[in-house]
Amino acid sequence: MVTLSNGKTYFIDERLRQLRNIFNPHDYIDEYESNIQFKDLEEVHRQSDNFTKFITINCAVCGKTLYNGTEKDAKRLIIYCTDC
């Protein structure tokens, strides 16, 4: 979430490339990279990296769950199935 200079708080919808008001989903800013002030854009970029992405890795052969956790923790791990 990010609060802009207009006092409204938005969440960042990367999929639609929009900022959506957390209280009113009909209040949104399309293509926010070009439609907001520079200082607000800096705050959006600073907040966009603060989320944690959780991932699950499954074996492609047997379907066994091999890893549950954050993407950051999974980097550089060698994960393989001991059953296959």
C-alpha cells in the first residue's frame, strides 16, 4: 500500500498496472507511471518492493511438495525430489 500526496491510500495492482484505492475499488489510477507526480512515483517504487512472494515447488513427476516458502529464500537452492 502507498499513500499519495492527495492523502488517499492505494494498493499497487501490478497485473493491471493500476493503483486502486483501498476503500473504494472504483477509484483507481490507470498507467500510474505516467499519471502521477514524480515524488508519488518514487514512493510507489519504494513500496512495490516491500511485498513477500510465497511460492510452492512441486515435483513434476510425482507431485510431491518439495518447497513452501518465500521466493527470496528459494533463490540459489538446488531442489530435487528424493523419491524420483
